[in-house]
Amino acid sequence: MFHYGFKREETTVTISLTRRAAFCGGLATALSACLLLVSPWAAGASLPDSWDHLVRVKSKRLYAVYLLPDTDFRSYTKIMLDPVQVAFRKNWVRDYNSTTRDSSRRLTDEDALQLAERTREGAVTAFTEVFRKAGYEIVTAPGPDVLRLAPNIIDLYVTAPEPLSAGRSRTYTVDAGEATLALEAHDALTGALLGRAVDRRSAGSGGTYLSRATDISNTADFERLYRSWADASVKGLEELKARSPLVIDRSGKGTATVAKPAVP
């Protein structure tokens, strides 16, 4: 099985300091619109104030959050998770291989497919466990009290990925990599789009000190990243319930806010 890290006989030492943030293309149709809008953001452009009838609102937990005005989230007590879509940075495998001198360390398409599957499993596990711990029932069928979430992982970049093979290579990095959460929330019965969030983060320390990248450390770093997104999502949902039905206040300058409910 392919891992985020490596298991080899020791032969070389590699130091990697690069942190890459270009966005990927070639996603499934469900993410096409998201990529078209988010990709310019990765290049430094600003995100719009509205998106598919959703209004961007201020958020303390995720970089960009869009909500449908007048939505009432209070009835949702169950969560239905869509299959997680995973997309790497465009040409990530090609670029990684072009900078790798040791041919035994180069990645194949099969390696990338296995890493994508492992990413899907990690994201699903994180969202399932965090929402379940918060008291939500995880279901597989629509219902009047079911919120459908699609926690897709895009722009995935692993700093030091290596397939299992002969030999061993030590790699030192400042972090395990980067990824972007592209989260969508739908009413499970009607399919209505109720919200969308975009957030890019590094996996691992993201500091200035080098540490050795291993299968165990890379896996743990990315699992913590997925759990941080799941935790931000469940706390955000609880806040939206407390402020439902949503009144979007666009009276001030800059990004809109979700108004607090009136005190009776």
C-alpha cells in the first residue's frame, strides 16, 4: 500500500523546504465550478461577495464561508456525507518526479491513486467521528432532518511522499504538505445548496524548523488537518443553528455578517 511517507533501506538524505500552493485541475464535474472560482484565488485574486446565490459572510474558523440567506439550520440533526472527491495540484506527480534524482523514489500513477484513496478514507473518518461525537447521527439516506455535506479535498500536495520500495531515503521538511477543503452543504431532500466554504491549510508545523518526514508523521499530520476542518465545521453548524433563520447583514463595509437573533 502507498503511504504518505516511506520505508526504505538508508542510502540518501534529502532536504525539502518548498511549500507549494498552486491549485489543481481535472476534478470531477461536481467540483468544476468550485475550481474555476478558487483557482484564481490561489494566484492572489480576491474571492467574490456572492457565489451561486450564496452570500459571503465573515467567519472566524474557515477562510471563506458562503450562506443562503433565510436558511434555517435548526431542524438538522443528522448528517449524510457525500463521497469525498480528491484532487492533487496540477502536474504534482510530474513536478515531484522531475526533482527526484533517485529513480526508486519517483511516483507512479498507481501511487497517486492509492494516496487519493487514503486521503478519502482519512477525511471521511474525521468528519464521521467528529460529527458523531457532537451528537449528530450519521446516515446514508435523505430525510427531512438530514444535512448533506460534501467535504472535498483539493489542491493536495504532499511534500515528501514515497512509495514502498527497496532502499531508504531520509527526507527533512518544514511541514507534511498542504491541502484545501472545499465544503458544500445541501438539504438532503431537495438538494438545495445552503452553504459553501473554502479553507487552505498546511499539514504539520508549517514553521521554520526541519523535521524528518516519515509515514507515521505524515499520516498523523494530515489526519490532524482533516479533524481540524471537521471540528471547525461542526462548531460552525452549531453557531448557524443558534442564529437561524439566517439574516445576512450587508449594511456595513466589506464582508457581510450573520445577524444575531433578536432577543424577545
